[in-house]
Amino acid sequence: MEVVAAARAQGDDQGDGPVRVGRLGRDRREQSGVVDAGSARLYEALRSSRQGMAVAKVERGICQGCRITLPVSVLQKARSGAVIVQCSSCERILYVS
């Protein structure tokens, strides 16, 4: 489901979509070895409970998963990238680009 959503987000609704979905699935399996087991379990649990959306982007200090304004301390932790930071409202894993 997540792989299909990623392919659609990249504009692959038709044509080479099945090829891209296969490629994304393979890439996901390869990268899964890089992530520690606890983080992978957290991600999978969130993915199951949040309709496939375990991660939320932070834009202008707002969680794009639930649209709440995040405390400065949470933003600083998320920006540092040192630890996995979750939104206090929707619990999704936050990332800042």
C-alpha cells in the first residue's frame, strides 16, 4: 500500500507504474536492513494504525499529519535528526526537510 502510494505521488498512475511499484518494493526491502528493529516496529505499528501514513512532514512548525503547531522543543529535536521524534497529537514520526 505504501509503495503504491509513493508511486502515485510520483505520477505513476499508469504506464510504467507496475514496474516502479516493483522497484520501490525492492528498494524498501533493501533499506529495511539499515533501520534498527525497534524503529522498524514503531514504523510498522504506526503505518497500520494511521491508514498507511506513519511519517509526517513538518512545514512552518506544523505537523502535516494532524495540522497542529508543534512545540519548539519538538521542532529542535526533529531538526537535529539524532532521534526519532513523534508528534504529540497524531504520534506520526516527524521529518523536517
